[in-house]
Amino acid sequence: MIDSETQELDQEIETLREDCLRPTRHWSAVTIIWVIFLMLVAAWGFGVYIYQLRNGLGVTAMRNYVSWGLYISTFVFFIGISHSGTLVSAILRITKQEWRRPITRSAELLTFVSLCFGGIMPIIDLGRPDRILNLVMFGRIQSPLIWDIICILTYFTGSTVFLFLPMIPDLALCRDRLTDTKSLFGKFKKWLYTTMAMGWHGSAQQWHTLEKCMKVMTIIIIPIAVSVHTVVSYIFAMTLRAGWDSTVFGPYFVAGALYSGSAGVILGMAAFRKFYHLEKYITPRHFNLMGQIVLALTLIYAYLNLNEYWIPAYKMASTEGALLGDLFWGPYSRVFWTLQFGTVLLPIVVMATPIGRRILPLSITCIVIVIGAWIKRYIIVVPTLLHPFMPIQEVPADWATYFPNWVEWSVTMACLAGIFLVITLFAKMFPMMAVWEVAEGMELNHDKKIAYAQRKKREEALLETEKVVIG
């Protein structure tokens, strides 16, 4: 019986490998059209950025009042989404949650691409990208901007390593299973897999080294991730401007990042499960457990959100009263209260029930959360800048208003298209599940079943012996 179960396990692992490698062997017409569409959007946005570069930031809607608009709002949003890998892969790995295995790679990939394009946004916002050298060469260590650059570069480096390390055994699998070595693209893939596999052949020493490196990176990446979004909040909180001058911004930003990032992971799970037919591995149980995590993070975010607005609203100091008035009943009130309902109250109500944590309603809820998180960053940045120390009456009216124009939307959509493009190309080149980790989980479950069967057999034998003795 044990031999038959072992053969069944070997067959399941082989099926797993083929299911994960199948998307890398074939490009459907839908995928090609999708890639072309994303490339066109990215190319259009890049051309508009060249136009902005040649003519200056005056072609955008940003002026002296609002010098940080859609670009910086998107930067904060992308950095927040990047916390997905920390939550799902690092925290669940360090707490030994076995159900995490099929979804870790998509979370780590989302972290990587979000940091890639999130780091680009401040450079775009500079107007002149060569000025980034001034921060590197002449930056003052007292400036939160320097802290931000150091933290993001450190986090990006750590996240890249954290994504790459568990890919090594799967890259060797791709190298060994690749059959198309005659075409030019096949030769390129063979070279790529061979180079990135770094001579992996699955020896005991290599497995030991990999596990050790993964443990070290898991411990390191968590405090780095927390520090990144804390320092991002310091860019705002270290100023004396009403609306940003808050001691709660650090944990508030981290909680918001974790809850929007985990919602992004659920959307990635749903997409890859559907398009790559991974229903056998990414099950409703994974969505239920991730929904519970998002629910807990939403409750934490709601608590910090209440503190962020209730305390200044209770005092209604003159410098903050005008800003809160715009948010509560002024020009931004509809957006503000829609956000409070759509990204705080509604997700709590939906995800508090088991039905709300099913795949479809949970995915819709997470779409609302992610879009709301983007708009929330906009609400943090723009209305505050529209309430400077200088009275609005002393400047022209068009300089005291702001809404992103076509230039900002084009460049921002190009960055968003770049994220989807990188994810799509990655998914067509590499397995979107950590094959060896999922296989390891199957082996652990198999060992548990065998141990349970053997224990039951011993108990039954002992019971029969006792009956004979008594009889």
C-alpha cells in the first residue's frame, strides 16, 4: 500500500511540474495581443515623457502650489503594493504556514516590479532626471529624501535576491526540461536558464545552502520592508505642513501598505489561477485564509485611519480646519467619504462572512481596495498642498487648483502598463509557482498520511491483542 501511495505521490509531483512549465512553452494569440497592447501603452507614455523632458514640468498640471501630484501619489502607492512579498512570503514563511507555498512567487514578483516602477516615479517627478545625481553626490544625511533613497535601494536589492533564491531549483528544472533548442528563442532560453541556475544539480550541500540563505533573507527582509514605508511617510510627516505633521504616519503608512499589498496578492492569485489553470494548487482555502489576513489588516488600517482624522477634527485647529473642511464637506468630500466606505467599511462587512471570502466576491473587494488605495494616496498628497501658508487669494486661480492632465496620466499609465508587461513576460518565461516548494509540501502531507496510517495500524493491532488477552 505504501509503495502505491509513493507512486501516486511521484505522479502528482510530475503533474505539478508539467502544469507549471506548460505556460512557458506556448504563447497564445491572446497573450501576444495583450503584450502588444501593453507595449503600445508603454511606448506612448515614454514618448509623452520625452515631451515632458524637453519642455519641462510646465506641460503638466503641477504648479507652485501642487508640486507633488499624480507622480508622487503613484510612487507612494507602488511602494505600498510592494509590501505584498513581505507579507505573504516572508511573514508566512517565518511562521511556517504551509498553505503559503503555491502563492509565494507571485507575491515576491509583485514586490519586485512594484519597486522597479515605484522607484522611477520620483525621477520622473524631478523634471530633470540628471538632478538625481545631486542627491547622491551632495545629499544631506539629515534629509528624509536621502533616507528614502537608501531604504528603497536596500529593499529593492533584498527583494531581488529574495525573488531569485527560491527560483534556482526551478530554473534548473526549466533548463533540464527545455526541448526546443533549435530555434533562436529556444537557444536564448537555454542560455538564460543555464546561467541563472548557477550550476544547480540538487545536491544535499546545495539544498542546505539554499535553505540557510532563505532563512537569513526572510529575517532580514521584514524589518527592511517596514522601514521603507515608514521612511516614505517621513517625507510627509517631517514637515510642519498641516495634514502631514502627524506622528501616526509611520504605522499608518505601513498598515495601509500591507493591506493594499495583500489585496494585490489576492488579485494575482485569482488571475494566475484562472489563466494558467492552477485550480488544483490555488484552492478556495487559500482565498479564505488570505481574506482573513486582509480583514485583519483592514481593521488595523481602520483604527489608524480613525486616529489620523478624528484627533485633528476634534481640535479643529485653524491650520487643519480648512483642510479637514475640504475633506469632510468641501470639494474633496465625495471622494473622501467614498473612500471611507469603499476601502474601510465595505471590505470589513464583506470579508467578515465566509461567503465574502469566496473567490469572486473577494476578488471584487480587492479590486476596490487597490483602486481605493491609489486614490487615497492622492488624497493624502494633493489637498494638503492646496492649503499652503500663503493665502490663495494672492495667486492666480489656475495656480491654486490641480487635477492631473493628459501628460501625467499618459506617463503614469505607461508605468502601470510596464508593471503588467514585466509580470506577463516573467510568467511566460518562468514557473509562477515555486515547484520545489509545492512538491515539498506534497511530500510532507504524504509523510503525515503514512505516519497516521502506521499509527492507526499499530493501535488496531494493540486493540486486537488486548481483546485476545481479555478473552
